[in-house]
Amino acid sequence: MDRTGGRTAKQHDPPPTRRPRRPGRLRAIGLPYLLLLPALLLELLVHLLPMVIGIVVSFKELTQFYIRDWGTAPWAGSDNYSIAVDFNAPVGEALLRSFLTTCLFTLLSVALCWLVGVTAAIFMQETFRGRGFLRTLFLVPYALPVYAAVITWAFMFQRDNGMINHVLHDQLGIGDSPAFWLIGDNAFVTLLVVSVWKGWPFAFLIMMAGLQNIPREIYEAAALDGAGIWQQIRRITLPSLRPVNQVLVLVLFLWTFNDFNTPFVLFGRAAPESADLISLHIYQSSFQTWNFGTGSAMSVLLLLFLLVVTGVYLLVTSRERKTTDA
């Protein structure tokens, strides 16, 4: 109280009260989740639900006799997985051979896609006449529909009237006779060529975006210090693109390892042994032998393999990133 016996102005002020949260703010916070709900439900319907059904089918003895009502198929337990991993039996031996072929194919395809993509992206950083046209031309394989592009390649690789044999044998005189590109051991080379042609523009596009974030002043300073083009690529370009490369290699690996459209359109339902990728092999094991239980078990094993490889890859790359940052 003051000298006159009255209270001070500060004492007359009411205590501060917390204002209630506005309902509109709550709606604004929940609106993004509400907008994501349809996409989440569609994702569950399109991906997760079939995956769960496939896992259930892998434990059933589902053949053509139970295809009308697959729920009545007898329970097989782990028998389908035992058949798939029995590498001494014909089914397991064929699956192992297809798996090793897919590993070799994926390794070569990803490496070549990355090499061609990063080379083209570095080349396109220089300013020259016609650069915009070349950029657009490089992205044509990525923009074309897969089926149309692969069918065109299939016609080009025909033995008698294909353009590949016409150029190599008729024009250049390579080989005693036109080669068979869609059967035999050459089928692997054919599949690799089409896969690289179809996949390298994606690597080129990602590398182009990554190179845009590297300041040009760094290259100018390196050139003044006497660094050549190869030293600039080794010391500046590749280290700066390391985060981009980590994501790019993983995406290319998953896409290539799971590729089904390319071998299916090139070779049909039965691919040659040299080009028997595991995705097409699982399709043949399921829809040609009508043994959906074993085919589903193979799919689950493939899913587990990809999950393990992805987890290990992310763990290793994250540790390398932390070590580099430290």
C-alpha cells in the first residue's frame, strides 16, 4: 500500500490469464494430416495389403487346385521356404543361379549407369552451343514408356532383320554369321545394354542437380592453383557429390534388382538361362507351375534380402557421413 492507504496500481491489475487455444489453430494443425490420409489409405491398399497377403500365401500349399478359394488351401508351414533354399534340389538350384545372375547384372548395370550418368553430367556443365538440345536428347530414354522402348530394342536385336546385326555383320563385317542376341549367352549382354540405356538418364538427371550446388568459384580457385580437370573431378566433384551418390546408388540398385518389365518384354515368359533375373524367375515359378506358395516364399526371401542390404547400406553410409563431418 502507498502512503495514502490505497493499493498500488500494480496490485490492482488482475493476474494474467492464459488465453484458450483457438479452434481454428487446431484445425490448421490437423489439416496436413487430413490431407495425407487418402494417400496413406491408398498406400496401405496398394502395397501393404498385397504384401501381407503374399506373406500369408507363402505359408500355404496354394496350387491350381485351390486357386478358386485360396483361403481353403492347406497350411504348409515352412515347407515352401525349405524347398526354395534347398540348393541341392532343382527348385533351389535354379533359384540360386537366378539370384547370382541378378547380382552380377545389377552390379554391372548400376556401375555403368552411374559412370555414363556422371560423365555426361560433368560434360554438360560447360557452356557450348547446343547444350540444351543435348540435355533434352539425353533424357529421352527416361521419358519413353518402358514397354515401347524395350519392344523397339527387341526388334533391333532380331537375328535376321534387326538393325544391330545389320550394322555389326553386314556393314562392319564382324562375325561369320549374324549373332543370336535374344537367346543363349548373348541374352545377358542384350539385357545389360537395354538396362543401361534405360537407366543412365536418371543418373544423369540426379547428377546434374547435384552439380548445380557446387560453387563455380571452387573450380576457378583450383584452376588458378594449377589443378587439372582430373584433379578437380577427384578432389572437388566426387567428394561434393558423395551424399547424392549414396542415394542414387541405392535407388538404382533397388530398381535394377527388382526389374521385371525389361526381361519380360525382351524375352517373354521364359527368359534364357543367362538372363534369368530373379523377378522373372519368381513369376515363372508362380504362374507357369501354378505353385503360388513356393513363389510367394521366394518373394518374401527376396524382400528380406533387399531389406537387409538396404539397412546395411544405410548404416555404413551414415557412419561414413558422421566420420567425414567430424
